[in-house]
Amino acid sequence: MSYECVIGLEVHAQLNTRTKAFCGCAVEFGKEPNSLTCPVCLGLPGSLPVLNQTAFEYAVKVALALGCQVQKNTKFDRKNYFYPDLPKNYQISQYDLPLSLKGSLEIESADKMKKIGITRVHLEEDAGKLIHLDDASLVDYNRAGTPLLEIVSEPDISSPLEAYDYLTVLKAILQYLGVSDCDMEKGTLRCDANISLRKTGVKTLGAKVELKNMNSFKAVKDALEYEIGRQTDLLSENKGIIQETRLWDAKKLATFSMRTKEEASDYRYFPEPDLPLFTIEDSLIEKIKGSLPELPREKSARFVKEYGLTEREVKLVIQDKDLADYFEACCKLYPKAKIINNWLIGAVSAEMNSRKLEIATLRLSAASLIELIKLVEDGSVSNLVAKDVLKEMLDSGKPAVSIIKEKGLAQISDTSQLEKIAGDVIKENGRSVQDFLAGKENALMFLVGQVMRKSGGKANPKVVQEILRGRLKNV
């Protein structure tokens, strides 16, 4: 039996305001537990919430960027449930009159464009944080009351890969807007996934399973892939799917039942009595709309037009606003966009990933990178050696020229020295020589590689290729 999956995502993004959603407590990560609290965010009797205007405007900004219809009137509601990290035993959220409705987000998946509907974008407050030890569980209320944006997609996502692509695009938009740092390790961006399976061609949705506890986009993709397999096995055996919430275990690469899925009625929503109905004036919406920055898709189009790159080439760079800004800073110093882009998505990104750093914290100025790129382009150092020089630049903070001089890494262009190495390589690789003479061009590149290896990566590959072609004509 063939099945298709239906996926909807609920993304929660902490807004990077200075203070919490309904009180004046600071929003800061890593402070001493329970040091950023007050009677309001602890829900003490007699305390009254006051809406954070910046958080409200940030929420409107995201809604507009996602093409949502901002509601003329909106209100807050109490979402009632008991959990140790929820000090009031309810969360101030939004239910039937959310901030905005009916938006969309376009993704490119499997080389095709697809529009994913956005059901709603609304504002609420975050809960605290539980810290589980071997013999106890502790509660830190510093996070309680932090402004939280919930972005709910329509069930338009058809595969784990599409879910991954959706999250990647959404994260970039939030970062471009400057409303959230979207750090999943710090918990400022979290995602719950709803997934159901149905027979191919059937329109009715199957029983929905909610997946939680995923701390990376890859984990979301892996959890969805596992759940597709689990549900397929059950349906193939004519067993029903239980509507429930399941947790993802990244070590066991499996989901486990947490609880049966709640319905809206379980939360006993009712209007927050301490906050009024809010009317959003058209002038405020127009003001915020006018402040929207250049977003990823617009930047991609501009990069293609201004720098002569393809959409595929700029795709990785524009996903990170800081990296996109860094790219443009480099282009101002050295107007060779394709070469700069290749370095950023290649060697520089590799160093960022291995060091777990962003471009802003990599300790590599645009001027320093351009200096290295120019040394490669003028033949002073080989591309292979330049990657090692880049590592040393990041480790020591020294400029490329100094490292190349100290370590004797300058590229060898002396033909007499390279002639000898090329001659040895030709003698040692008779089969590759015959392949080249038989018309196999790739054999020449193998021989070039052997010369590069013998020279410790210092040989000028252009000169080496000329020497080899000249010698092979006379073989």
C-alpha cells in the first residue's frame, strides 16, 4: 500500500527585545537561575501585565514579511495547563483573535518552487526551563514571560526535506528582520512538527502525531523520516495511529510516546481579563511595512543581477544575513564576486562549521580574506596551500603574507625546478601517460595532481600543466 505524508510545523521564536512580554524584567541568556523575575512573570497575586510595545511591533513585522493579513482587532487569552515551569499555571497566548492570519512562504525543494501556507502568526509568552539532574529536576524561571512568536504553517509540507527547507527559509527571514537570533542551542528557536499519513490520492487527513524535543533542523528531518516509517508499518499491519505527542530521542534515533494529544478544549481558553482588546491602526501597519528590510528572496534577485551569479550560487550565502553582508564587503574590496562566493561557500564555510562559529565571530576581516584571495589569483600561493594558510590565519590572527613567508609556502613557478618534478612524474606513471596520449584528458589532471603532491602543494598548477603538455608531445 502506498502512503503520502502530510506535515505542518509550529515554530516558536523568542523575540530579542530587551525586556519580557508583559513586565520589565530583562531578557538575557545565561544569567544566574531565577535572577530575572518579578511578581508579574511569576504570576503573584495582584500583579498586572503590560504589553511590550516592541514585541508587538516585531510580531507585526514578521506577519507582514510572511504576507499575513494583520487583524484590525486582536486580543490575548489564557491558555490553562499545569506544568512545573509555568509559574502562573496558564500562559498568556492568543486563541480566536490572533494578531494575523493567512500568509505564505515560498521554498525551493527538489529544484521546484512551492508555496507553503501560513495559518497564523501570533504573540505569546514563553514558559520557564526545567533542568533535569540524575536525582532531581530544577526550575529556572528566567525565561518565563519572554516574548515568543508562534508561526503555524498549513499542512502543506509533503516530505521531511520540504520541512527542512521551510525551516531554513523561515529562519533566514527572521534573522534578516532582526527580531530573533534563532539559536536552537539556546532555545530561542524551537519547532514542533505535526505529521499524519494517508493513502495516496485520499483527501481525508489521517490521525495527527505531534513531535517535540528536536534541537536542530536536521533533527526535525530525522524525526519525521522515522515517524513516516513507524506509521507506515502500523498502517500496513492494519493497526490504527494514536493521536498523541511523541518525543524525539536523538541518541536512539527514534520517537517515544509522551502523552495523548490535547485539543483546544483541554486548555480551557478564555480572554485574558487583565489585558484589553487591541485595535491596530492602519498608520502603524504602514509604518512597520515601510521599515521592512531587504529580505532573502529580494537579496538573491539583486545578487544575481548585480554580481552576475546564478541563484544556485548565491543560495548558501543569502541564508545567513551576516554572511551576505560579509560577501558584499568583500566585493567592494575586490570586484570578483564568483571567486569570493566560491571561497565563502567552500573553505570559509568549512572553517565556520569545524569551529562552530559564525562569520561575525570567526576573526576574519573582509580585508584579510581578500588579501589571501589576491595571493592565490596572482600565483603567489596555490589554492591548496591557501586553505592551510586560512586555517593558520584563524588560529594565529596573523596576515596571509606573514604566514606564507614564515613557512616558506610561496608557490613554485620556477620552470627548471618544475621540469625535474614533471619528468619524474612522467616516468613513474606510464599508464596515465598512455591514457593521455590515447585522448583521455582527465589523465593529464591526474599527472598535475602528482606533481602538486611531490611539490607539497607549492607548484603553480598552470605552469605544471604547460610543462606536462609540452613534454608529452615528445613522448
